Amino acid sequence: MILFLLSTLAWGQPPEYTYLERGMEAPFSGRLFNDTASQLLSDQIADATDRCQIEMDYQIGILLAEKEQEINKLRSQHKLDKQTLEAKVQALETRIQGLEKIKTPPKKKLWFSFGLITGVGITIAIANAVN
């Protein structure tokens, strides 16, 4: 049934336009195109606003999607950079702690006593050697 109704549209009249040069008379009174062409033009004018709005929505949607993708890419890059830097900081803090353990004597009192006794002993030895 629908095919029967749609098939009548296929046999419709094509629009007829007449082009005039300056000074020529129109071959018929009124419009310079037939009723089918007139209907086609009025439909195009009526649909122009809708088509413009649809095209504008489409282009805005594309731009928004591109910007959203760019924002997500930047967020991802920022997250990666932040994690990389945090890993570097953690590695450096671990290295610093290891170096601090190597630098600091494990028994401060022992080394202080050893340094004091050695210093007093060397001073006495130098004093005896000079006299």
C-alpha cells in the first residue's frame, strides 16, 4: 500500500523554469515558473531554517566532541606526567634515605668517644714529642 502511494510521487511533473534576457516578454502571465517549481521553492524556503539549524547543531556537536577529546587527552597526559614525577620523587626519597643511613654512624656515642680519646691521645703524644 505504501509503495503504491510513494510511486505516485515518482511520476510527478518536473519543475519548469524559464530564463529571460533583458527586454524579453514572459511566455505566461504571473510567475516565471510553473506550480511545481513554485511549490518546490516555497518548500525550500520553509525548510531552509530547519536545515540551517540542523547543520549548525551538527557542526557544534563536532566541535564539542573534538574539544572534549582534546580535554580528555590533556587530562590523561597530565595524569601520566604527575604519576611519572611522583615515581621519580619517591625513588629520590628512597635514595636519600639510603644515603642518610650510610652517612650517619650507627652508634654516635661510640664514634664520639673514639674521636675524643683519639684527639686527646694525639695531643698528649705531640706534647711529649715537642718537649
